[in-house]
Amino acid sequence: MATTRPPIGTKTLRLACLLLAPCSLLAVSVAQAADKPLLDPLFQDHAVVQRDRAIPVWGQASPGESLKIALDGKTVSSRAGADGHWQASLPALPAGGPYTLSVTAADGSSQTAKDILVGDVWLCSGQSNMELQVRRTLNLNSETSGANNDRIRMLTVPQTGASAPQDHFAAPVQWKSTTPQNVPDFSATCYYFARELQKTVDVPMGLINASLGGSRIEPWLSAQALRKVGGYDEALDTLALHAKDPQAAAAQWGTFWVKWWSRQPQVKKGDEPWNPAASDTGWKAAPKTLVDYQTWGVPELASYTGMLWYRTTVTLTKQQAAQDATLAIGNVDEIDQTWVNGRGVGSSSYGGSPRIYRLPHGLLHAGKNLIVINDLNTYLAGGMMGPSDTRVLKFADGSSVPLDTNGWQYREVPRDIGTPPLAPWLTVSGKTTLYNGMIAPLGHYAFRGALWYQGESNTGEADQYRRLLEAYRDDLRAQFGAKLPLLIVQLSSYGPAPTKPAESGWAGVREAERLVAAEDPHSGLAVAVDIGERYDIHPANKQELGRRLARAARHVVYGESLPPSGPLPVAATREGDTVAVSFRDVTGKLVAYSSNHPVGFELCGTQANSCSYADADLRDGKVLLHLDTPPAHGIARVRYCWADSPFCTLYDEAGLPAVPFQLDITSSPH
């Protein structure tokens, strides 16, 4: 890719040096102008653009500049707006290439992007199981040694959150071809999907990977989409304030957090750990060296995940308190909510910005100042940790006061208090932050479809997750096209196998994903419950997942008549003393693995925790269920494969598992 500007003659340059500025400074400005790209970074060497539809292209130029854009002999014109942004639409092309994309401005400057392919482009997004690289999957050596396919290319979006939508990526990006050197860092799900799909759809595949481990779904939606869902206005208003005034937003969110705390029934009236005037009751001395609290030797904390309070004091002189100051609190796993002298000053999470909070002038005072941190840890190790010198109060004159001098105290939080409100500017758990930083910069790039693998961080919120996933689907279509296909990976399995029926947050999210896919003709589902790993939340068999996603795409996107996702439930009806479950999208017939009877079915009443395992038989393409002793509360629902990590054995003859589900039982029309 090359950018050129018209040459400046030596005599002209010398005269400019004499009349306008020092020659060295002018030379620098000329060099900067020569390096300034006209094309958006998405349109660079080795890019893949979408076939068979108009090709949107955009970039930056001088305000008002007219431009000519050319691809494969087709030329269109554009003009930069007052902000320098320009955009154009090139005529549709069939699959092919390589081509050269060029932009020429009226001032003679130009840029070219070489080796452009035209094919099908896919957006791959979600959390860690979409991010998971090829190097962490099965058969790494064989997968990488033979990976030479210039017709599959991937661009990985830099991982960042933002309080407001961004026009540009947070770091340079690059389209990379499939080579033994590049493919180990590709998103495995995205890559294996494209590789499998290319066996039947023989065109170049462009993959844009925008994913981040641990992320909830809310950060991936635009502010407009979240407002339509409802219930997020206060958080979004605070986020809008954060984009302009982080200090004011931190104080506002601290007040919101305090209101949440005071409403919890487990909290005693007047219990305000952040308040300098609050009681000292319940506080205990933390170890002198702060490490993972699970290793402190405190039995109650040995395997604890949840919230923990920390506090300390720093004594300041009048001169110190009068200065501008920043608070550095080091490493806190995972999410802190921090107060100084009773005022909220900041909140960060892992993967977020450094935990350094600029304090409002006048917040500090001579004498003792109270610093309080609420830490939320949801997985494995947690708490404040790391070197003591990372926890300091820094002043404008360059001096600092260590936070560890007076020692830290901690206080436990009632275990059933639930999850506190999470600051809306947090990268992985905030509101619209990942959309702003990673999706908004994609503009209106043309895609063939989108892949979504997320939900682990939203387990336990099935009803709300369904509404959010519907909003995510509609949000993508508002930006990238009204009928953009969405292929959803139904959550895999993780955790110990169940020994009795139980409620399951993972199963609830799977059901939400099933229902969202079922309600929309342009959506598809890839079942992954049988290829999970009980002891690893990141299953390594992404090859099979790629095959199942490709199969769903062949049906949903390309119109093939093959069943897209394995046996899908249609209805559960009473037939005498049994309940019959019928299925569609079955290849061949239903089969049970390793048994004459399928395993994994439950019959339930209307209430939670009212389910019993049911005996099942295969007959005439249906599954017949019965209980030796029907429960007194009656039978109203059928569940299949309903657990965090269930054991299920119903498949079809294509080797595809039946979709986990829950259905209400209806009366037989006969």
C-alpha cells in the first residue's frame, strides 16, 4: 500500500523556509502530509471486500477535497466533508481478484491498496471462545504446518473500549493471509468456519475478528440499541458524562452504587463502609503483603468469589492536601469501586484502563484521609495484589505517599448479596463500550454475515439475555444491512456433571439463543453442548464447531436444503400416559448413543426445582417420555440437556446432536 503526494521543488522549499518557518519544521510537515493515508485502514493491502453488492469505501482527506476512487477499472467520485471524511460506493463485483484499489485527490496526492480480493466477508464477535486462537486448539502442528491458503484472510480488531463511538481503531490493523506464521493467532472458530465453508462456497473468505474474553453482551450494543431494550438510561447517561468529564461521572456512579447497596436486604441500616464516619465494626487486618485473598489462610476466603471490602488511611499535610493528586491502587482482580473520603473516584476492571484515578481538587484534607475499595471477584484468584509501590497517592509536585504504610483492613460481604452495578465505562462489563471501540470503527463495511459466540458472562440472566441478543441482531442490521445473517453458537458445556435435575444459568442462556435463532429466518444456530470440556471453559475442539457453523451458513445464508443444526424440537404433547416430543431438521432418523434409550430428558411442573429425570424411548421419529411415579404437582414442561454440563445422547444419523431445549406440554389434538 502506497501513499504519494505531489513533489515540492527544491527552490520552492528553500523559499518557504526563508519566508514562513524554519526549514526543518517545514520538512517535517511535508513528510507528515506525505504519510497521511486517504483510505480508512480497513482498505489496505490484502483486504477482502464483499462480492455481488455495492462496495462501500471511505477515508480522510483535506476538507472539501474532491477524489477519484477506482477498482478493477471502475471509477467513482467523492468529496470530503467539512470534517475531512469522504465516502463512496463502488459497483458490485463477482468473486475474484487480486485487484488494486486507488484513491486520487485533486491536489495530486494518492494512495493505492494492492492485492484486494472480492469474496464473502464475515464479522466474528463475542468473548473468549471466539477470541481463542488456533494455537490453543486440537492438532496444532498439523493445523499450522499445512496452512497455506491466500484465499482466507483475517483482520483482528484491536481490543479496546470507549465511552463514545470511535471513527478509528485504537491501534494499527493488518489483513493477514493464512500461512503457518499467521494462522496460530487467528480466531479458531472464525478460521475453521471459513475453511470448512470454502469447501462448498469456493470464493475468497474475509474474516474480521472483533472479540474480547470475559465480555458481557451489553458492551457490544450501541447506546441506541440499549435504550430501546430499556432499563439502561441511568448508566448510559453516566457514560455520556464520562466521555466529557470522568471525575464527575465517577462521583455520580459512586452515588448510584451507594443507593444500590442501601437497598439490599442483607445490608444493615447505616452500614456505609465508604463513609469516614462509619463504624469500625467487622473490619479485620489484612496481611502486610497483599496477595490473592484465597491464599491468606482464612478458611472463609479459601475458595470465595464475590465482593470484599478493603480500606486504609493516609495522613497528609496541609501542603500535600492542597495539591492536585492522583490515586494509584495497583492490581485489583477483577473489578474495583473506589472511594476517597466518601466520594466515588473511579472503577476499573481487568482488561480496562490503568487503575489511576485523578482526584477532584479539594477532596483531600490535612490529617487522615480514608481510601475504600470494594473488589468484585467472580473467578478464581481475587483481591488487591501486586507490589506495594504500585499503590500510592501522587502529587503534582512529583512527591507521593505510599498507601500501604498504615496497613490495609478488609471486611467480608454477605455471600448472597448478588452482583453490584458495574460502572458503564468498564471495557468488558460496561455499557456499549466495545461497540464504541471495536464495532463503530467498522463503519458500514459490507459483510455476508456475522458469527456470535458469547454468553458465558451472562449466565443466570436468560430472560434479559434473550432481549439483548435480539437487540444485538437488530443493531448489526442497522449498521451493516437489514437482512444480515446471524449465526449463533449455542453455549458449550462447563462444570461438573449433574446427578439430579437442577436450575441452570448456562441452560437458560442456551434456551435464549435457541429462541432467538428460531424466530428469525436469517439466523442460524450451531450446537456445541457435546463438544465442551467439563474442566475447561475453553473447549479445544473448535474444528467441529467450525464445521457446524459452516453447515448452518449453507442453509441460512446460501439456501441449501440440508438440515442446519441437528434435531430441533417442534412440540411436546400428551399421548395417554406419555409425553411425545417431535423433531424436525433430522438427517436420517433419531438415534441414541451408547444406549437403547436417549438420556438427558426431564419432566417438570410449573415451578422451579420441580423436575425429575424421565425415561425415554424412540418410536416413529419421536421421543416418548414417561415417569414411573408422576409428581404430585403435575407435569407441564419438558427439558432436554438442561444443566451447566449435561450428559445427553440424542443425535441424528449425520452425527449432529439434538438442540438443548425447554418446551411447554400441550394436549394432543387427537
